[in-house]
Amino acid sequence: MLRKPLRTLVVDDEPVSRRVLLEDLAEMEDVSVVGEADNGQRALQQIDELRPDLVLLDIQMPVMDGFQVLSQLQAPLPSIIFVTAYSEHALNAFEVGAVDYLLKPVSPDRLNRAVERAWAALGNRLEAVERVALTLGAAETGEKRPVVKIAARKGEDYYLLDLDEVFAFQADREIVWIRTRDKSYMATRTLQALDDRLGGTRFQRVHRSVLVNLDKVRKISTLSSQRWLLTLTNGLEYTVSKRQTPLLRDLLR
């Protein structure tokens, strides 16, 4: 069954990159390109005038970069697919609610998969918009952006996990594992970076290699006068280091 064309705006300051995207999108029957822009300021004008369903948004641009464009959008918000030449931007792209990111040079197959994710996001537009609005609302006030999602990786795919899904972060040398109720994912940040980012939440460092969601603690067992064993609601167990025991004791009172 044919779908109503996805009204799409392409934003990229590089003419060649923009043309390649436009040509590949033109081959898709259920995509209708309604405009293009070569800088962030023009992108904002086009989004306001055209009200596209989807914006392919470059990150590195003159006048205003992609994240600055996103911070100034007004509802109703389109779905965003970020386009970047730098893979490290992908983490921020997911955390501000983008449905996907594309790494230049973009292959037609990868573009098609990203557009399919945009179609899937349309079915849950309200949740996506609320998530982005919450993130941007904090940014506009100048306050520290609240953590609403955690980017995670499993194989070649990236996922957005709600904080409440996460039971613990566990470092194993260079890899940081995200433990949920019954799954494990690779974190996209170091444990220290996660600890810094999650300050003020219910996540607590209980060991130099472990951050635990205190809301998931089911049982506390005493191993010695200065060591505890935490059992989480999914059965995971973590030893509290001697250094962290006094702090944890105060938090759990």
C-alpha cells in the first residue's frame, strides 16, 4: 500500500553533498522533497514556511550549526536525521532525539534505512516531540540539559534507552556495559563521563567500575563492617567499595 509522501527538507552547506542527497531521495516513491537550504538560518526559515515531516540536517554549517538549528525550532517539530562527516556527533544526535544520523559519504542503502526509521518515528511522533521539547527547553533556559535518554550500542545498531530501563553501568577495561533487566548494551561514553552526566539523578558510583540505579536496589547485605553487597531487582549483584560505603549509607537513609 502506498504511503503519503514524506515531505522532506535537505539542509547542507556543501552543494555536492546536497545534490547527492536530493538525487537519491528523488528515487524514493514515498518521499517528496519540498525544499533545500545551505545554512542554518535558511533552514529555520524553510522549516517554518514549509512544515516538513522530515529534515535531513547537516551538523557543520556556517551561520548556525545543526544543533543550534534544533535548539531554535518551534512546535510542531519535524523528525530529524542528522548528517555529519564526524562519527562522534552521532552520540549527541541521538541524545537530542534525532531518529537517525548519516555519516558522509552517504550510501543510497543507508539513506533508505534512515528514511524508514523516520517513517517509523511518525507513528510515535508525540513521544518524539515531547522528548526533544524537554531537552531543548532546558537548553534554552541555560540550565544543564537533563538526561532523558542514554545512547547505547548493540552490534551495528544504536538504541535510545530510558534512564529507568538502566539498572547499572559496568566498566570492563575500555568497554562500559549498560545492564538492563535482561539485556546488555555497550555504552557510548566512559564511566567517568556517565558519572559526570548523571549527577543529580538516582545513579550512584558504588565501585570504581560500577554505577548503580538506586531505584533498582532490592537487597543490601553486609559483607563486613565496611563492605556491602547490593542485589538489584533483576538479580545482578555488586559489591560496594570501602570508599563508597559511607556515601551510599547516607543516600539510602
